[in-house]
Amino acid sequence: MKRGEIYWMDLGPPAGRRPILLLSRNAAIPVLAAVIIAPISRTIRDIASEVRLGPEQGLPEECAASCDNLLTVPKDKFERSPVGFLDPDKIIELDRALRFALEINY
């Protein structure tokens, strides 16, 4: 498991099974029982707290990861293998979206 990987996960009602983006820092993932994720949705709002994703990242269609709806989930809820990952340019977009969503100004 690495930051920037995309997995399918059952988030329970009402979200259900959907792709998620792993956000926790790589150094912490092996020692944590639960990690931080951003849910991915087909609803694209084109706002600064979203990261647009799609087939280039291993997803079936255009969608967006929402940094306004972060969750902490147990690692045992992850399906075995990631379906995709963010390249370095998308990681930069992710970091920008997280700073906006959390009002981190520097």
C-alpha cells in the first residue's frame, strides 16, 4: 500500500462500494491499523478541493476524488490490489486540493 494508490472499497451505506484514494503518508502506512482516504465519485463539481481522475489512473470513467470528505478506514477493508495510482503531476494536484480543503496556507 502506498500513498496515491486507488482501490475499490465498500464504505457501507449510503456510499456503498466505490473507488477510494489512499492519502496517508507512506512511512506511516505499515504501522497504522487505519489510514486516511478520499472517496472517489462520478460527481465532478470542478472545485479546488477535488482531483479529477479517470482511465489514465485505472478508473472506468471520468470522476473526482473529494478532499472535502476524508475518511479514516481500517486497512483490512481494502481489496487486495490497487486498480490504479496517481503519477507525480496528479500527486501535486492532490496536495494542492488537500491544502485548499484544509485551509493550509503556506
